[in-house]
Amino acid sequence: MKASSTGRSNFGHFWRAALAVSVLIGGAMPVWNWLVNPYQVFDVDQGIGEPYTSPATNERYRKVSHLLNQISAPDPEQPIDCLLVGSSVMGLLDPRLLAQYFPEGRCYNLAFLAGRPGEILATLKALIAQGLPLKHIVYGLEPFAFSDPVNHGPANRLHPVVTGESRWKFYLNYLFEPSLGDGIGYLFDALNHAISVRYDIDHTGRYQLVRYETEIQRNETKFVNRQFEQGRGPKSVSPWIMTRFDEFKSLVEFLNSQQIEAHYYLNPLHPSIAKVYGTSELEEFKTRISSRTGGRNIPDCSLLLSENANIRFYDYKHFRATESTTVLICALGNGSSQSRQQSGR
């Protein structure tokens, strides 16, 4: 009897200790997520480090929040009526460069890292329903946006206005998100005053690759050799995800129904990427895109930066910000004279 009693006592101590540890961990997690704020979904004043410099910043949430604030502002600036959309390739473009094409408007970069047509469509529908006076869309397209797998991580969740999710549930999910890896990385950078990326959420919407730019300024040759080391290039690509072409068609149809002037073009590809896809696959991609825009002649800038490509790209997917003007001339023409002709059609 005594041994049995001792066993029950030990079990009771173990159970209470386990419960105490669980409560401690459960309580520490929301405090960690609130203070470190690795996904930047909480008030940016309640965080560590410079706002919007965490690599895991949820730009899908933050950019929509910014636009919603613009819509509801009692005395807003010139309203945003022009958006850049697409994937991370588009995210590097400064929307102020579009002033010469849409001089009467104000543009914002709403591109998402690994952005897909379906979530772009859902986001635009929600913003227009909230009162965004959208007139112009510029959408740069790349084949890997229609073939790369989806990342459903916490850095890529859509704003609850877009999904219809309860805001309380949205924030609670982030409070109890297992974010140790993302948080430690951001905390380490903040303590060392090292910034790898900066999201200009409250102004242009674009992001800047601060670490890359710093390395280029210090020693461009060393940067290029490391980024494009021989034998490290892409070896294969994922097959087409056909539903994304269907989503793109739905996006085109929605913009047409809203009488929003949409400009589509094909973004520059690093020659290594173009080689892996191959001529036939790239032609198939162009055909699929053109057919879903009603047979429109889509400006093809795929080969625009092929010459001396390694000093014109940050990596195999993203061309340098210094090439933005060249790309936009290919995509939209030479400027305001063309925009006046288009607006008069």
C-alpha cells in the first residue's frame, strides 16, 4: 500500500510539473511573438528593430492594411488608383517610376513574394469593395509564378478583409505561432544592426534588398561570383500548375468588368532560367498568357537583360532595381505621350 501511495504521489508531482511547464511555454509564446513581432502583423511600435525589416514580414497583410488606411483617411492625399502587382520580381519596382505613364494617378506596389494570380484577384476584389478607386494595373509575369509550389507559411497569410476571417482569430493565430526560427533571425539582425531587406510599406510598397546592395557597393565582382558561381544554376523547373492560368483568366475578366486599364507584360529572365525552361516551354507560356487575355499582344521582355546578365540580376530570378526604367520602357513604352493615347481610346 505504501509503495502504491508513493507511486501515485510521484505521478501527481510529474503531472503538476508538466502542467506548469506547459503553462510557462504557452504564456511565453504570445509574449515572444508580441515583443519580437517577426511577421510584423502587430503594431510596429511594439517590436524590436527597425519596422518592416524582418525578412519574414507579412507584406500581404501590411500592404492591404496600408491601403485600407488610405481609403478611410478623413483627409487623404491624392488617392492611390494605380497598382503594381505580381511576384517578388515586381516587388522591387519603385511605383514612382510610373508617374510618367499615369501622370494623373498615384501608384503603389502591391506585389507579393511568390504572388499568385488567385490571391491577387481576391485582394483586388476586397480592396475595390472597400472603396479603392482603382484605375490602372501593371502586372509583370514570369513562368515560375505559374509553376513554383505554394508556401502557406505565416509570412504569406492574406489580410482577413480578403479572406473573411475574423480579425481576432487572425491575431490569435499569430500570437501562438511557433516562430522561434524567424524570431531569432530577426532578433539577431536587430541586435547587430544588420538589415537584409526593407519593406517600404507606408510609402511606395516596394522592398529593397539592402544586404545585396551593400555587398555590390563594397565589391561587385565578389558578389557576382558568389551569386552566380559556376555549376550552381537552376537544374530543373516544376511543371505548370494549370489552375493558376485559370485564376489569371478570372483576374483578367474581373479587371475588364470593372473597366480597369490593365497592362500585362513578360518580365526579363536570367539566361540560366530561360535555358532550363527551354524555347518550347517558354513559347507555351506566352501562348497560354496571351490566350487568357483575349489574344492581346503582350510585350515580351524575357530576353531584355540577357547580355551581361550576371551584373544585371541580383540572383537567377530577380533583376536589379537599377534596371527598372529599362524594363518599364519595354513593358509600357516611352512615357506620357503613350499614356495619353491609351487614355483617349
